[in-house]
Amino acid sequence: MTKVESFTLDHTKVQAPYVRLITKEAGPQGDVISNFDLRLVQPNANAIPTAGLHTIEHLLAGLLRDRLVGVIDCSPFGCRTGFHLIMWGTPTTKEVAQALKESLTEIRDQIEWDDVQGTDQYSCGNYRDHSLFSAKEWSKTILDQGISADPYERKLV
């Protein structure tokens, strides 16, 4: 079976919150995609409850696209500690970390329920499992710790 890089990462050595480049891959036409680890909470020490994580996911889908060119997808980790961000091109971890910081700041300070896209049965597969309150509280907690552009050293943006 192919070794998946994310499963070879020593989760005991990283210091969340951080942004980490997992991989850059070139397709057959030469197009490059980058896969980032947006780690919001310390692995094996905490996990964001599903309703809050789900709401953060829906909000980041738009907020990161507002700040970064080339976002393909932002999907939560099953362990509920963060997200994969898949993008065209090769942005830096610092650029991604800054966009994440700005997005979480907007969630914490400005977002209201009407701003959350995809919260009805027609646009979400589990529309009852959302919590803007939780999303705001977790955004505050993450921002209070600071977001690093490096997983091992605290290089805050």
C-alpha cells in the first residue's frame, strides 16, 4: 500500500496551530497543486466538536477563496484537529497562514448566522449539525494561541 505522508508525520512533535505544506505535485500537463495541513488544535490533546468544525468548514470554503487565488478544496481531517487545503500553484505557508488568520478573525468578529452558506437540507448533507457559537469560540481560542507558518517552531504570522 502507498505510504501517505500525513500518516508518517510525528504528531507528537508538531506545535499547533500551524500551516504546513504536505506536498506539491505536478500533473501530466505540468499543472502544480499544493496540499496544506491547516492544523488548528494540538493532535491527540484536543479536537474541535463536529458542529463547530462543520461550520468552520462551510465558512472557510468561501473566506479562504476570498483571500487566496487557486483554492480547490478545504476539507476537515477526520480527527477534527484541522483541515486539508488543496490549491493550484505554490503559495507559501506564510501566505496561507495569513489568509487563515484573517478568515478566523472574520469568523470570530464579524460572521453572523446568515453569512454561513449551505445550512439547509438542500445544500448540506448534515445541515442540523452546525454551531456558529462553537465556530466563533474555537476561532477565538486558535487566534489567542497564534498561527504559525511552521509546524515545529512558533513562527507566528
